[in-house]
Amino acid sequence: MSDQLLSYYERELAYIRQSLEGFGQQFPEHASSMRLNQSGQEDPNISRLIDAVALLTAKTEKRIDEQFPEVLQDLFNVLYPGYLQTVPSYAPFKLELSGEAGAEPLSLAKGSELSVQINQSECLFTLVDELVVAPYDIAQIEASSAPFNFPTPKAIRRADAVIQLTLKSDDPSILFSQMALGHFDFYVRGFENSSRGLIDLLLLNTEAVSLLDETGCQLEIDVGRLRSRVADPDFNWLPQYGNHLAGFDQLRDYFAFPDKAAYLRIDDLGKELMQFSTNTLTLNFFVQQLPTEFLRLFTSQVFALNTVPAINLYQQHGEPIRYDFTKLAMPVVADVDNDSDLTVVSIDTVNEVLPTGDAPLMPVYDGGYWLAQQRPKWQARQKWDEKGRRQTEISISDADMRDGKEDVVLSLLLNVCNGRLPCLIPSHTEADSLAAVDLPGLIRVVKTPTAPQYPSLDNHLSWRFIALLNANFSSLVQVDDPTRVLQDVVRLCCNSIHCSVADAIKKVTYRHMVAPVTIGRQSIFSSGTEVILLLDNELLDSEFAVVGEVLNAFFKQFCSFDRFIQLSIERFGTDEPGLDFEKCHGSQLCL
């Protein structure tokens, strides 16, 4: 008996025993005559009968469950295609400037591919964000405590420490005033490759930001322009489809790639940088409550510029398939090479190879009544094979089979990843750009790529997620226990068994109100909902600000056109201040 069948058997046996116990309480005389549930004295024939019924029922339920996911996966392909797809490895890549960066803007487009060699195999990574090359780098990072021996902003009230980043032009002959600059994007590597705590410190405890040149000329920066990109709508890493909901995508992205919070930005800092006619500047972060032990840990490696996230997901043509209709489905193979570690994440397109050229096939649930129903259709599904590997299969439905058609040859365009192979790539490994762009330096891996994640194919969890997709805001509000429902939503977006964010949600309260809202410089009174969350900061592992941004993006998706949503987050068990986000009106999202 396999382990999977054993779990079915034990569950059915427990259910039968429980039912017999109820039968014994309701009909004690009949139960006594049959000697039911009498430990040590039960009729052996009755015991064998119960075991046999439990085994037969377990086999039947197992076979039903093995066939039922086909319908469920097809439903997911329509409602939320990305939910059951493999989450590929992720790694940050840094461009190390070599003194050749000019003043003209240079970028590596989103979707560009990077090649990394490991164990005589090639791993391809796709950029999930545009790399805008900054023609300067961080020469030095240091931290010191008050009092400060240099000009400080007037906004300082309680800041007791400063983190100083010395920015230096890659080409000493080029001044900042000669550069074409935009946002200031930087990556927080943290201490010993752990950015937890430092990100929250920057986002919550930064009181002032300033630029300072060597002559003492100072320019103050609005601290509100410093933010994390974790909830940016154009910064999603996992594949998005037209029917995905933005709030759920933000949650899934954060849980799949926690390092996404390490990408910070100061909006339009280039405007201030270009006001200095020098090749060296100091960027100051004046912070409160910086731990004393942190002062000596700041080195030039704590923050990084010219760093871009990339995931091990790319397109490749799969092996041709001769589909003869003798089987219900056939496996999809990305590469017939035995040494290949390619994992099929999804099927992008399927074509039938004909003497006159390739004829595209459409998915079985795509199209509408206006399309020809006689055209062949394809259907994909995922399962686990006997060796515990994720496998993708394809089925073809062809109405022309009755006309004597024997088989078809299919060509497939797949989205694939290299499985767990990227986990062997050490940090500082050099990568090659496959884009037709001459970069002024070498690209290296900042840290070892993460392991791929394989979402559960559990039917029960999948149905619960589908129920959320087809419900509206009332499914969170009009329930007996809104806290438990919100925890359930968060857990369903997380691939891990343990979800600290869900555990940290202690209480959620919804208050419907009418309040003033500013839209396009016009103040109006609008109805809306205030969401008050009580979070346990200790369970979040110093990611209070980041989790708040993600949850705020999640609730924004429930904004109707004529209502607003406002999220307020309080800390559990402490008097420390929480987070109050601005009201978000539905009409603002349409502008």
C-alpha cells in the first residue's frame, strides 16, 4: 500500500469508526449484539468487514481525486492561470561598472535574458524589471551617531544617527550636472546578506534625507519620496494574465520572493543630483533609534546600485509530439537530453505541423461561439509522477477524427525553468547578457538563487482560492469571523505551510463611514470603508512596514468606483505607532 493510499485508508477508517460510535449510541441493543466498538472483544469478522469497506472506499476516493483535478485545473486556467504554476528561482544581479559609463542614459530592457554557466549547463534568467544604468556607484558607506559635524537639515528633531552613502561618478571627468538621471533605485543587501530590520529602519525611522557636496552645500530631500517598491503595480515578478486580480498578485509575489522588499527607491532624486557640478556627493539618511551595534557593520556592501531582479523563467521550443489519439494525454518534454533539468512551467502556444506550414491550435476553453468549432483544441494539466517530479501533460480534442485522421504532429512553445539547478550557482558568479546592448561592466550574481517552489495540487485548497476569486469585498466583511477569513486569504496566497503574516493578524475591524476625499484637487464627501488591522510585530520578523504596504495594495483592489478604502495598522502589545495609509478612492485608480 502506497503512502498516499494509506492516508486515504486511515481517514476512511476513522470516519467509519466515528459513524459506528454514533450508531451505537442511537441503537445500543443492536450495537451490543453485533459487538461493535468493543476493544479486545469485537467480532473479528466485523473488524475485517470494516477494514475492507474502508479500503475499498479509500481506493474509490483516490481514483476520483486523481481524475477530478483535471476539471479543477481547467477551471484555474480560465480564472487564475498562474496559481498552480511552478515558482522559479530568483536572484539579484549587479552591474559592476568598469569606468566606461558615460553621461548618456543606458538601460537593459525588462524581459532581457542573462546566461549563467554552472556544471557545464546553462541557466537563463529573465529580468523582471528594467535596469537603468546609473553612471555612478557607491564608493563608501558609513554610519555615525549624533552630534553631527556637518550641515544638517532643519527637519531633524529626534534623529540620533546618520547613514552616509558616498556617491562617486564612474568616470571622474563626468559631473553629476552632466548626467541624465531619474529615480534613485538601490538594493538593500543588509548585514551578512540579511536585510531584515534594516529595511524597516529606513522606511519607518528615517526623519530626513539630504544631499551634501564636498564644499558643504546641502540640499534637503522630502523623506516621503523614500519608499519600497514591493507594492508597485509595475514591479510584479510572477507572470501576469489578464484575468488576474492585482491584490492577489501582490500577495503571491511577496510570499514567493520576500527579497522583493529590498528594492527601495527615492522618487526623482536625479533632479537634485543634477544640480551639483561635482563628481562626488554624499547622500545622508538621518534615522532614529539606530542600534549602536549597527554602527560598525556598515560597509560599501550594505547597499548596492545598478542591481536588478531576475527569475529563472524563459521560453523554449519543446520536443515535437506525435499525438496518435491512443492515449488520453501525452507528456510534454522540454528537452529530450537526459542531462537536462528543465521543468515545464506552462505551455504558451501549440501548433499543428502541416505540409503547408504550422496551424495554431487554441486552448479548449478559449475563444467563443464565433470561432470554428471543428478546429482542434488543446488542454494542459499538471501532476506528480512516480518519482515525485512535476510533470505537464497535453490532451488534444479533434472533431475530424471521424474522417480517418490518424495522428497529428505538434510543436510547442513552452515557458520553462532549470528546476533546482540554479541553487548551485554561488554568489559573485559572472553572467552574460544576451541582449544587443554594450554594458559598461560585468554583471554578477549578488547572492545564491532561491529554490523553486511547487504549489500544492490539493483540491480542497484550490476550491477555497476559487471561492475567493468569485466573491467581492462582502466576503471579507459580512462574515461571522472576519479575522479568520482574512488569515485564510493570506495563507492561500502563500506556498509555505507556515505563514507568519497570517499568524500576525490578531484582529481586523471594518468601519463604514462618510469622509472627505481629495480627487484631482477637488474635495468631496464619499462613502467608504476603514480597515483597522492589529498586527503582532514580533511575528513579522522586522517587516512591519513592508507587510503593511502589501496588505494596503491587497485592499485597494476592492475599491469600487464611488467608494474609498483606507487601511490603518496598529501594533499588538505595544504603544509604538502604527501605519496610517491615505484614503484610496475607486475613481483615483481609473485616472
